[in-house]
Amino acid sequence: MTRRLTLALPSKGRLREPSWALLEASGVAPQEPGERVLQAHCRNADIDLLFVRADDVPEYVQDSVVDCGITGLDLVAERDSSVEVLLRLGFGTCSLQAAVSMEDSAMKLSDLEGRRIATSHPRIAAKVLAERGVSADLVQVAGSVEISPRLGLADAIIDLVSTGSTLRTNGLRSIGVLFESEAVLVGRTGSTDHEARRTLTTLLGSVINARANRYLLCNVAKERLSEVTAVLPTKGSPTVMDLATPGIVAVHALVPAAEIWSLLPKLAACGATSILTLPVERMVP
Ligand code: AMP
């Protein structure tokens, strides 16, 4: 009998919606999704869900309260948790950056030598500053890190940035990246014998791979087929099929979503017609 799997999911905050959407797309969403529910069972899978704060997930996994969890890589590093990253999930991408006010003279991380820096990520900040030989005075704050320079609490901040708009709104300028983060599926270190954990990792991975790709179809005259296959950014071999109209073939291929924009005009220039791109639901390489 397969042992049930317990999975901790962010109950609120930035990672909540995309985590739930990933489970939904994987076909294992909770049976009774609701704002106040703390626990639920999954539809179609032997998984029990526990909804907790993203910050608490690394510890819950490390202490075996749950088998796996979804959280930010920055939170795993900040808690220095002994957990294994099973899968990078491709959302919640951000970086921990050092920033100063626009009028400050600092241009790079080493210019923060001897200065006061406010951060909610003191462990990562201390580690990276030490690696780069910078000795600074770190002040730990829980939230609204970006207003610290204006309040006179610190000369600089080290905070998570995704678009940079919060920095700009607060009159701050980035002077360096310390850590790159994204949402991750984590599991207890060494628990490789758990079959349901392997299945969940494969299932979520297949959706993440699929999201990054599109299924492309087009028609082309046989004599121009080699031109079309030459421009396809495809690792595997495309499928080529004869159409009912003699001399014309249909080409099917999986292509990276990010390359569609530049690919379509190239295909048209090779004489391809009836070009279609379709989303892919799942992809196991
Ligand atoms: P929460 O505090 O629950 O909204 O979740 C914060 C987590 O979301 C962080 O630990 C990061 O992993 C992730 N994240 C992604 N972009 C950002 C951002 N711009 N600011 C803060 N957290 C972000």
C-alpha cells in the first residue's frame, strides 16, 4: 500500500495562489479549498495538505511534521534548514538585493563597509557579505524594510526585489544582488524511498516543463521542409506527416514558449503556413 504524503502549502501571501494553481493544473487540488481551511485532502491522490505560512514550511519539513512543502528558496536558506530541494517551481522569482537611497554615494556591495544595513534576511546577508569581505552592521527588521533609510534606521537595505518598483517608489537604487530565489518543492533530506513523494515530484515537474513549452504545428511544401526544421529550436526530432494534398507536409514540434516570438516570422519566411501553437498540459521528458 502506498504511504500517504503530507504536503505543506503556503496559506497566504505571494506564494499561495501560484502554489494552489500548480496543484490544480497537476490534477491534485484540495477537495475543499477555502480561505479558512487549515487542512484538506487532495482529489485523486493520497496527499494530505496542511496550510501554513511560507516561512514555517522549511522547519515543518525538517522536523518531519510534513513530508514535503512548497516555499521560497530564500526562506530555506534564511532558516538554514536541513531539507532537500526536490524541484524548482518557476514562480515566486525574486532576488535579494542591496539598495541605497538615490543620493547615496555607494555603487557596489563593498561600498557598504562599516555601514548600517536593515534586512529581514540577516543570515543570507551576513553569509554573502562575509564571502565578499564586507564588514557591515546588520539590523534585523520584520517588514517594510524599504522605509528604513528614510526613517534613519539604516544607511542601506538588503531586501527581496522582483520588479524593482518598490525600490523606485521608495527612492532607492540597487547596488548588487546577493541571492536568487524562486518557489521550490522541498522534502526531508534522504527520504528517497517515499513513492508518493517521487510521484508528486514527477507530476509537478511535468506541469512546470509543459508551461515552458508550446506545441507547434505548421504546413510546408516538401522541398522547403529542411529550411523549416533548421529554424526549429527543438531538441528532439519534429514529427513530419504527409497531408492529403500532394507535396505538402505537416510539421509538429515542441518548442520553448520564450522563443515563439522570434520563431513565427522565421517560419513564415521559410514558406510555412497554417502555423498554430497550442499550450501543453504535461510533459515528462
Ligand atoms: P509572503 O511573505 O508569504 O508573501 O511570501 C514571501 C515569499 O515570496 C518570499 O520569501 C519570496 O520567496 C517570495 N517573493 C517573490 N517575490 C517577492 C517580492 N518581490 N518580495 C517579497 N517576497 C517575494
